[in-house]
Amino acid sequence: LLAGPEGRKKRVCYYYDSEVGNYYYGQGHPMKPHRIRMAHSLLVHYGLHQKMDVFAPTKAKERDLCLFHADDYVRFLKTVTPETQHEQIRQLKRFNVGEDCPVFDGLFPFCQTYAGGSLGGAVRLNQKMADIAINWAGGLHHAKKCEASGFCYVNDIVLAILELLKFHEGRFTSSAAGPSLLKCQRVLYIDIDIHHGDGVEEAFYTTDRVMTVSFHKFGDYFPGTGDIRDVGFEKGKYYSLNVPLNDGIDDESYQCLFKPIISKVMEVFQPGAVVLQCGADSLSGDRLGCFNLSVKGHAECVRFMRSFNVPLLLVGGGGYTMRNVARCWCYETGVAVGVELEDKMPYNEYYEYFGPDYTLHVAPSNMENQNSLQYLQTIRERLLENLSRLQH
Ligand code: TV1
Ligand code: CA
Ligand code: ZN
């Protein structure tokens, strides 16, 4: 089979737990695991499950979670309940569990499930049993070693990257002694959620084995980190990249940063695997977001990463207008398996959510793009300059 611009056919594995949609953060909370079930239903009705290996994730064990998180924090997540939390006010404060990250029924199995999906995907990529692994329930990028943050309790991305680093082999090179396997063991992390990927950046801020790149709204916006001047520290200097953006960014402006920056990253860093966090709160019309991306514009990042033919882990993340999250992750699953889905939606369990148009795609809005051409050019040059310091 000839590889076209879309690359070769890919073996895709997909992790979905039929219970995940039942977890509930509480009344009024914008994070709704139900959107994962909506995305799943939609992609099944498009027939995409027949083009992938579908797995129910194995729940991550307490000791798996402790490969990144502190033992006492994991123990707390495991034991706290909505009924008993009032007896542990000090612990709640200490671990930042409360309003953004409430205690809810099934909190620990929820964490085990979403972390289990990302870990399972990483293992499968390591085993060379898949080219692309998908876990839409994962991508909870704010969780820290000892605390919850921004709707995230355990950091499935950090855990998956640690798993990829355990085995991942880099490129083959030839030497005078003949071909030899160089263990480069580098993982690239890219984050297109509208929020800064602070938990993942922090975990790998001082290493040159993981490069993190986050595109995010910056300026009076959660979590407040992700300044363009934050580039990593010590051995990790220039291995963190931050792309601060303003309201209203559209597909064209986004891609005129994403493509040149990521092309350069791929060239100089040459990762053995890529993890792409596909937070859908960067879509137009998101309840918490303020960008103006279409589903196609968002998915262009997936299409582009797929074209490098490097093992790829796709995870979810934010996304607070449920119907658009389901549209986006369904369409991106189609991109992963290499089929273009028709715009007219098939009937599905959640059909009424997608009215009145019942289409996969939604038009971006007419909001103002507050990222001027001058601004985009300036940050692109600064970021490419930082990357040129990596070349030896
Ligand atoms: C309960 C009920 C919690 C209603 C939280 C929006 C709510 C928010 C709620 C909310 C909300 C945030 C902050 C302020 C920190 C706080 C999954 C002291 C209508 C990856 C996380 C955003 C984004 C956290 C997560 C943010 C992700 N925004 N209603 N909370 N401070 N928290 O600003 O990156 O998408 O909003
Ligand atoms: Ca981001
Ligand atoms: Zn977000």
C-alpha cells in the first residue's frame, strides 16, 4: 500500500469503559463524564468501532498511581467519601479537594478507569500492537504529585508518559560497527486544551527526555501559568514550550503556529512516541473556553501528528459544551482510523442533543480574533528561536 499525504493505514486501539458516563461531579459542575459516553455512542453509530481494537480499560492499581503520585494522596483519594469528607477538612484543604475537584460517589474507581485507559494505551504502543491508542476519558493534565487541581485528580498523562519512557526505543542509526539501536527514549507531549498543561509540564520541567508543548489562553485565566518565557530548567531548559494565546483564535491562525512549531519540534527532538491531549474546550462555543476553532481545525492537529508515523497516544481533556465534545472526539477517531465521516449524523442514543441541524460539524462564530498577525508572527519567531537552541 502506498503512503499518501495521510500516511499509511494505522492500527488503532480504543479504550472505553461503559460505566464512565455515570460518574457525576455534582450539580452545576461543568465537567461531565457523560460526554465520553455521547462521543462513544456517536462513533459506534458511524461504524468506527469496526475499524479499531476496542478495549475496556483495566482499572489502574493503587501502586500504578503511586508511580507519580504521593502514597498518602492516593490513599486519601481511595478512602474519602461524600459522607465522611467532613471529618477530614484538613486533608481536603491539603490535597485541594473541594469546589473544582469535589468528592463524589465513585471518585476512586473513576480515577482508576481514566488512568487505566491511558496506561493501557501506552502499554499497547510499547508492545508495537498499535500505531495509535485513544482514551477520550483521559487527558486530565492539571493533577499534581500531591494535589488535585482543575477537575483533575490523578495525572493519567504523566503516568502514560512514564510508561512510554520505560520501554520506548528511539530511532535506529548506523555506526562503523554496523546498525545499532540507539535508545533515545524521548516522548513529546502536545496539549491543545484551552488551559495550560501545567501538571504535565511541572512533572517533566527538569528533564530533556520529555518535551512539553502547550497551546493555551494566557492572561487572567486558569491556571495562570504557561508564560512564553517558561522554557524548562537545568537539563530541561528549552524542553518546555508555551504558546500563549488570546480570545477568538480561529483555525487559520492556530495552524499557522501549530504546524511550523511542531514540525521544528519533530525535527530537532525526534521523539519515539507522541502524546496529544485533545481538550475540546478550545472549540468555538465552549461553555468555559473563548477560542473559535471548528471541529475540523481542532482535528487538523490530530491529522498532522498522525502524518509523522510515530506511535501516538490520543487523550481527551476539557470540553464543556457536551454536544460539541462528542462531535469533536468522534470526528477525531475517524481521522485516527483514516475515514472521513459524512456530516449528516446517524441516529444514536443522544440524537436530540445534536439538533436542530443533526450535523457533525458546527460553524465557528463571528467573534473577534484578538490574535493579530503581528502577534502570531512574533510569538512564532520567539518559539522557533528557543527550538534552534536545542540543535547540536
Ligand atoms: C462547581 C460548580 C465547580 C460549578 C467550577 C470554571 C465549578 C467552575 C462550577 C470553574 C465553574 C474553573 C478556577 C478559581 C481556581 C478556580 C480537564 C481559585 C462555571 C482539563 C479547569 C478550570 C479546566 C478550573 C480543566 C477553573 C481542563 N473554571 N462552575 N472552575 N480558583 N478554576 O478558576 O483544563 O479543561 O465554572
Ligand atoms: Ca493547552
Ligand atoms: Zn481545559
